[in-house]
Amino acid sequence: MKTYVTRRLLQSLLVLFGVSFVVFFILHLTGDPALVLLPPDASAEDVQRFREVMGFNDPFVVQYGRFLSGALRGDFGQSVRHGESAFTLVVERMPATFELAGAALVVALVLAIPAGIVSAVRRNTMLDYISTVVALLGQSMPTFWLGIMLILVFSVQFNLLPSSGRGGLGHLILPAITLGLFTTARITRLTRSGMLEVLSQDYIRTARAKGVGDPPVVWKHALKNAAIPIVTIVGIELGTLLGGSVITETIFAWPGVGRLSVQAIYNRDYPVVQAAVFLLSSTFVLVNLAVDVLYTYLDPRIRLR
Amino acid sequence: MTATTIAIPAKRGAARSEWLTLFRRLARRRTALFGLVVVALVFAAALGAPWLSPWDPIEQDITNRLKPPGSPDPSGRVHVLGTDHLGRDLLARVIFGARPALLVGVAAVAISGVIGMLVGLVSGYFGGRTDDVLMRLADIQLAFPFILLAIAVIGVLGPSLPVIIVVIGVSSWVVYARVVRGAVLSLREREFVQAAQALGSRDGGILLRHILPNAFTPWLVVATLDMARVIVIESALSFLGLGVQPPTPTWGGMLADGRVYISTAWWLATFPGLAILVTVLGINLFGDGLRDTLDPRLKV
């Protein structure tokens, strides 16, 4: 148990190290970070001076070392646009993004797990077909289109829900559904196939033969065992949700990290971009670590591997 | 010599009939067949766009802007899906929009598919330290919120077709690598591989001739389903203004334009989105059918 957790911890550190390198490298993609950071009309002397000040003439390894030590202290430099610390800007927006991703996950779990279970238990009935078709559509539908269509129907036509900004529960509904739909579809399909597999096992037949009724068989015997892959996918989907927030936040003008980073890219505000990518990726890595550790309680066999 | 000349056509014949059997089994799944037909139609539309499309997708007509679907223009021709904010025919733009979507889809899948296949083959076959390093690389790759990384990189390099294809292609190899690696791990213990090793075949030859053909089917399933994902990403990038640049029509770009007119011209945002939905649904249905036919136990 302990060795497994230690190993996963070391692995996560390694991943974070890789993440930091890629984030550092973003600025060096074109070969000259000074040209990326400065406005296009900067004079040659300005570029030269900027290079000196920022230390872009130093060896690559030195620059990376400086970036890494800065990143660990939460120092990604100043935002070119806002004149504030890029780290603070991103951290301030984090709660909004977590709120949206969390709400989307709740939407997904609340819809998907019952839908998947009903689909599996009432296999090949109308309910199963409906849930399967909806899941398939959900998996094929681009989020941004769904978001726009929801705005069209609920904000423009019926004027029921606000289409932009953050505020009360009303503001959260449309973005959360938009962001959560793809995850809903995936978890529905996974729950259905997982339950189908478990329901055909011998111990379920034994339980039924012993006269255990339908609800306890489904909820106690089957779901517990079908839950393991669902927990894994929840970890992975959180990453999808954090990344997907970029688009959903843009559509609904949600003041989170995703929208901030899209705007930062339009404004060529790369310190903010770096801080956002680094912090979102780190969150994702930590969530995955937490899920994996949780996993060892659900499925003790994992620890032995 | 004669032996080889006889052996080769016989082998080809066998392979062909195998594919034919596969196709027949696939065709029996109605949803998969439906998906295949949809995908074929979208490809046909992309290839034949100049002949199929009744209007020029770029030609503007400011006097005829934001016309609802079915409006005729003064010459009596009908804009079946209406016109956009610059008076361009929406149907023509939807048809031409299939081109960048499919081009990026096919090219990016080709890049990530080849990288993933190579990594999976090497990782699974040689195992040990190589495998460890490659799989940790895969973990790092998976730890990235992909869209965010893609927009950052494209933002720096500037949006262009090659950049988009390479960015998506280079960052999507992990799924292929894992699936191929899994297949190779079991293949390398099989008798025909061990026989080839015992006979002194070189590793490269074994990988190419004996392992690759057998690891191909799971790879194909992943490639099909991944293409759906790539098309959604392409349209998401063009939605954010980081895709193929105007005036080239892209589904995502049309959606972004349409979003501005959402309260007055619903058709602008509706039809390009439907085009994406239908295309991606078709690919997903076909891919699901392919997986169920080829390898029902595959988890992708």
C-alpha cells in the first residue's frame, strides 16, 4: 500500500516536471521569446535590451532553471496586459472554474449513473434505447454548439435563464449542462456496459437464486462492483472538464481560468498563459493522484501491482 | 522462386476475403452501416464541393444579408439554408466547411496514428526501461488539458493548417500507443513470434511482418473514433478563432459568427453545428460498429 502510494507520488512529481518543461517551452517555440512577448512594432534596440533584461541570452538550461524556481514560488512574471502578477490573476479565477467543473460533474453523475443503470437493467426496452441514443448524441455534439443552442432556446426564446456571467444558481445551470454533457454521455455508456458485465456474473445469479429482490441486487451487489471503472473515468473526466472549461467559459462569459487564458492568448499575454496552463495541469495531476489513491481502497488488488 | 510467386497471390487472396468477411459482418450492423453511409456522404461533399454547391461560399452579397432559409434571391435562385451576415450562401459554406474539417481529421489522425503505432510497438516488444520511459511520457502527455495547450501553442505559432494538424497530431498519440502496446504484450508471447525469434529473425522484421499486422485492428478502431474527436477539436479551434483563417469557411468559424446574431438569425449557428454533429455521429457509429465487429473486448 505504502509503496504504491509512494510510487504514484513520485510519478506525479515527474509528470509535473514534464508539465513545467512544456509550459516553459511554449515561449521558445518560435525560437525567440523576445519577439513573442514584445509588440510587433518594437524596435531592434528594444528587442535587444528586453533580451538582456529577461535573460533570454543565457543558456537554455539556466533559463529553464530560473523559470522552474519562479514557478515553484508562484512567480510567473507580470501580466503584460494587467500589470499584476500572472499567478495572482490565475489563482483569483480558479474558484469560478472549479465551481463550473464541479457543477458539471454533479450534473453528469446525477444524470448518467441512473440512466446507465436503468439502461442495463431494462436492457433492450424503450428506456434503454432512449438513453443510448441520447448518450450517443451527447458524445457527438460539440460543446460550443450545445451551449449556443441552449442560449438560443432558454435565454433568447423563452428568456428563462441568463446567458452570461457568474452569479446565482441560475447563472450556473446552462454552463454546467453544456460542460457536463460529454462527460454525462461517457459515464452513461460506461455505467451501462459495466452493469451489464456485472449482472451476468455468477454471484448475481446466486443472489437472485437465494431470493434477493431486484433493488438490492442492483444497488448493493452489482453497482458496488461496477463502480470501479466509473471512479477511474471520473478522474480522467475532471481533466476533460478543466480543459473544456476554456470553451464553455468563452461562450457564457464565465469569469474563470479558461476564459482568462483565451483572452491572454489573444492579447499575447504569455506570462498569464503559462501560469494558467501550469496551474490547471497541476490541478489535474493532483486530482488524478487523489483518485488513484482512493482507488486502492475500492479495489485492493491494485496495491499489489 | 516459383514458390514465392505462388505464395504471394494466395496470401493476398486470403487477406482480401478476410476484409470482405469483415465488411459483410460490419454491414449487418445497421447503425454501423448508417454511420459508414453518413461518413461517405460527408467525404463526397468535401471532395465534390465545387460541383455540389449551388453558390460560391466566399462571394458576398450585402443586399441579401441574414436572409432566412428558403429565401430566393432576385435572380430566382433559392438560398436553401439562408445567408449569413455578409450575404454569403449558408449551404455552400456548410458544404465547403467539410473540407478543412476532414483534412485536419485525416492528416492529424495519420500523424498521431503513426507515432502511437511506433511507440506502442517498441514499448510493448522491448519492454523494460524503454517501456517505462515511453509510458511515463504518455502519462505526462495525458496530464495536459489538451485544448489549453493547443491554443497556447497555436497562439504563439499563429494559426495555419499545418500548425493545427501538427499540434493535434503530435499530442494525440497516447491512446494509440497504449492500445498497440497492449496488443503487442500478448502477441510477443505467441508461438509464431517466438518461432520467428528462434529462427533468428531480426527484431525489426518481426515487428513489421508478424506483430504489426496483428496489432492493426485495435489501432484501426482507435483511429476511427479518434477522428471524430479531432474533428470536434478542429471546429473548437476555429470557433475560438485559432483554426483555419477566414475567408475559408470552417464549421467552427461559422458558429462563432452565428453566435453574434443568435437573437435575430438562428440559422447561422444552427446549421454548421448540425453539420459537425452529423459528421461526428456518423464516425462514432461506424467506429463503434467496427470495434464491436473486430474486437468487442477493446475498451476505447
